[in-house]
Amino acid sequence: MRVLMGIDGSPGSLAAVQFAGQLLSADKDSVAFYYSPPPVWVRAVADASGTAGNLQGYLASAVFAKAREYLPQPLRSSVQTIVGTRDPRSGLLIAADERRAELIVIGARGTGHLRQPTLGSLVRHVVHHVTIPVLVVRRGVSAAIQPIRVLLASDGSEVSQHASEILQGLSWPPGTIGRAITVLESAEGQIPEWLADQLDDQQLASLGIGRFSRDEEEETRIHRETEHWYGKLPTMFQGRDPLVVAGHVGDQILQAIDSNQIDLVVVGARRQGPIRRLLLGSTSEYVLSQASCSVLIVRGQQRP
């Protein structure tokens, strides 16, 4: 897999390098770093342009060297480097296109006010403008590599199947645990569960929504419909029944992330497929914005 990592030397970008590096293998993957040094302003002297160029070159060398330290040793010597001369948002996309990247890796900012996850403009721009998978890492840099808990939000659609292919192509650390979740999406106009609990059945019926959450027959049907694709998931998913739940798709995914202590959630960027429950573009945006863990966005299979 050809992987392009956007870095800037910040803790978030170094965490992204470290997290993604443990999923790659020197035998089958190639890694390139992209870094766009900030503009350098110098006094108007005869050698000003040379001074600026030298300083930007020094910054790039230092950032690339630091990022290499966060990769597994077998990957360090083969890393390619790209010094961007454009705005990072456009430069990273151009570099991904020129190198025919199959995965982009970038770091999120971390947390903002009230400890809510925040995303930088680079992350949003890249996620909204590329068609290849994007791994957005939201995780602190740690000294030790730990087994990963992965949650795949899936419905058996083409996008879901492509996501499983991406997961199959990665190299997972020993002990990695995979879970899959399919959400029976609430009907249009569904109100929050906390508000529904304050209404009686007659009031709910007058709103045309009813109590939706426990449809065992529908859940059984979804279990059957997912059998044809679930067996194709990586080994770490086998032996664990997929989670089939009802409610607001984004909220249910977030709840599963918290209850299962997920490190990486994989979501599609649009809805399609036979089950027609998941995934909406708004769902992937919601999860990307709210999830406390890293997020892998998969848009669809790319053809050479």
C-alpha cells in the first residue's frame, strides 16, 4: 500500500506517524512524508532568498528526522520525503495524486473547549476533497505499542466491503480486537431517546414515530443479511458477533466506541447497498467530529 503521511512536527502529527506505522509492513507498504514549511521572512539583504531557502530546508530536515523516529525501524530507511511549496491543504492533495497514494494519514488537533474533539482546517479539507481512504489519528504519543481495538461500522454495502479490504491489507499488532456494528437507523423525524422517554405511547404515535428501538425480528434479519460479508473480515473480527443496534446511527457508533474502548473506528462516507441503513455522509462527518478515537474514512473502491 502506498501511504502518504502529512506531518508538521506537532505532537498530533507524530502520534499519527506512530499509530499508522504499527499498521504497516516494510515488505508490502511504502511510506512518504509530506511537509510544507511555513513562509520565512528575512530582512532585505543581498542573500535574503538564500537565507530563507536554507532555513526552510533546515526545518524540513529536522521535521522529517523527528517523524522517522516514530516509525518502526524496518520502515525508517525507505521513507520518501516531499517538501511542499504550497498551502498544505492543496499541497497534500496534489502530492497524493502525483504519487497515486492509497491511504492518507494525518493527525487531528486533539481536544478543545470542554474536552470535545476538534479538527483542524487541513483535516476537514482533505477528508472532503479526496476519494481515497483517510486515517485521522486522534491519540497521544505513547512509548509502547499496544494492541488495537477496532470498530467497523458496516452494512454489507460496496463501501463496507471496500473498507474490509483496506483492513485486510493492513498489518495488525498481535492481540488486536475487531468488532463490527450495524445500526438500524431511526425513521426520519426520530426524536432523542431521552425525550421519547418523557412521552407516552399515544404521544409518540401522534408524532408518527412510535417506540422503535427493540425490533428483534428486524435485528435477526439484519444478522442474516450480514453473514455473506462478515466472514470476509480480517481474523481479528472472527468469533465475535456483529453488534446490531437501533437508534441514531452516529450516536450508536459513538456509544459503541466508548463502551468497547475503541482505538480506531472505520466508517464509510455515504450510504449505499442492499441493507440501506448505513452509511450517510453526515454520519461519517458526525463521527469524525465527535469520536474520541482515531477515524478511518473510506469513500469507495478506487480503480487504477
